[in-house]
Amino acid sequence: MQWWRWCAAFISLLDNYESDTGEPEIVTPEEVAENHKFLDSIIQTPTMKIAHKYLVEKHLSPEDETQFKEQLYRIWFELYARRGSSRPDSSGFEHVFVGETRGGRTVIGFHNWIQLYLQEKLGHIDYKGYSVNANSPKPDENKHILALQFSWKNGIKPKGSIFIGVSPEFEFALYTLCFLTSPNERVKVQFSFYDVEIVCHHYNQKHIGTTYPVLLRYQNPE
């Protein structure tokens, strides 16, 4: 499948949610169909096929593709009540890839660069800069993990760690692997010049509460 098809399927999901936690989500049949279209697209990518094969070998996912898709739907798209709410108002996908606000003052989640780009293009993001510490590389076209500061929908994200320039299926596969393989909710991985910790908090051991990368060390290739 051509990349623009699954990317379009991903982007179609980004306007399906109420951003404020505490506001119950009402999922329409059209939105359910969009969720399934996205999963149908993404499980056909080479990246997700590799992830699926690994999970089957570890007896963590069913080999049957339809059952695997059902597992992914439960992990990412089933609604649950986030802390402070009595009604289903959140999902792993919304929190990680779309973003949420709490009390109209704080941005939570929002760990996807495509959503960041699209929201900034619409004028909804006020970019405050990048967070600097001893391990933080300065942004340039070759850096793919950054800690950003921004405001969105009148809320503030004081620090949000995010992959830059990677594909949706890369993040979807990586975070699914970490969720299913790690009971400790923190997984250390290496990507060329990056030592990274993937934080992945579970919700009731059934859903993703949040997940995002934390840069531990950047090895300058120069």
C-alpha cells in the first residue's frame, strides 16, 4: 500500500475526539469505520508485519490477522475513563497521537509530530521552543527526538517528548511492542545515534494510558 493511503487514514482520525478530559467521547459509526480503515491499512505495512511476527513468536498476539486487529483495537481505541472522570472520555490513540487537555489549562499526551505540524499549520499551536538539558541535541534536519514546549487550545504543555519525522506505523508498532512485552512500563532501546527509553503506562493492563520516548543519550556522529 502506498504511504499516502495509510497516512491519509491516520490523519482522518485526528479530528474525531473531544480534547478535554471529563467530556465523554461519542463515537459515531463513521468514526468506528475510520478506526478500522486505519488498522486495515497499517497492519499491511512491512513495519507492522515485523512487529506482528515477533509478537506471535513470543505468544503475545494471535497469529490470525483479524484477531490481531481486534487486539490492536482494544489496546488503542477502546474508550476508558481517565483519572478524574466517571465516564469513558479517553483512549490510548487519542492521548498519544491526538492530545488532550485537562481542566482547560494543561495539555496531556500529544506525542505525535504529524498532529503537531497540522495543528501549528492551523494556528492552534504556540510553539515555545525546545527543552534543553545535557543530553538534548539542538534541533536540525537530522534530529528525530526532541523535547518541546508549546501551548494548545489554551492549555500548556511544559515539556513533551516526541519523535520527529517518523512514520505513524513506526510509532504504532514500537509502542504496541513495548506495551505487550514490558510489565515494567519502561523499555530501553537504541536507534543508531540514540539511546532512548520508551515510557509506556498501562491502563487496567488492557489499554495504553500513555507512551512516549525519552532521550537518554545522543551520540554525535561527528
